[in-house]
Amino acid sequence: MRNTVMLILPVFFLILVAGCSTTTVTLPPDTVATIGAEINQFFTNLSQAMESNDVEQVLPFYTLPFEYVDFEGTSVTIATPETLRTFILETAMTGTIQADQFQNLQITVVDETNAVVKVDEVWVQEYEGSVYGGTDHLRMTLVKVEGSWKIKKTELLGWE
């Protein structure tokens, strides 16, 4: 019983501290907790980069090739840095970002270098004198590249 409690405590602590749920099948709980904390920090840093309104600060959060799947299931694969820069500017950074926060993270740790995250992106932007906002429901596939988490795929599941 004590061993079971000791294995569960790190995961329970992560959920309380990071505000996200984390699941895995084969990794030790402390590894899952560490990965969950890294991914939670990744999204905090991504929010800050988005709010900087500087595409150059956002680009390092992605890896190539990057795949985007819209709500209807149409997929676009982006293979070059310049195409990725254009994609981000035309889809995520239209106008001036006033707020961009990632909430309700549900992390599925596949292994030490792969994870899938369901997340709500709550955003507010100003465009041509009007302010728009909403929530995008996303599933994002992350991979760890040279020690850093990167977005490999984003799927738009819905929006409000």
C-alpha cells in the first residue's frame, strides 16, 4: 500500500501544481511529473511569445515538418521555415495580440520525447480597429528536439 501511495503522490502533486491532467502507460510517475511540468512551462512560454507580437519569438516553438489540421479535417504540411513564418502570421498572429493563454491542459505522455496535449487557447486580438476574441480547442502533438519541446502538429477541434 505504501509503495502505491508513493507512486501516486508525484502525479497528484503535478495535477495540483501544473493545473493539468497527465497520463501515461509505461513511464515512472516521477518522469511523467517532470514531463508534465516541462510541457506546462512550454505553454506558458508560448503564451508570452505570442503576446510579444513577434513571429521570430514564436517560430522556435515549432518543428519542421509541421502539420495543421483544420476543423473540417483538411491537412496542410509545412516544410520550410519561410512557409511556417507566413502560416503563423496569417493564422495565429493576424492583428495585434492582446492576450493569448493556454488553459485546461490534458497531457498524454507517449514517451520521453512525444506527447499529445488537448488544450484551450483563449485569445484576444485587435485588428483594423476592432477587438476580437475567442477560445480555440486544440489537440497538439509535441516532440522533444535537442532538449526542447516543439509543436509537430496542431489540430483545431472546435472554437467558441
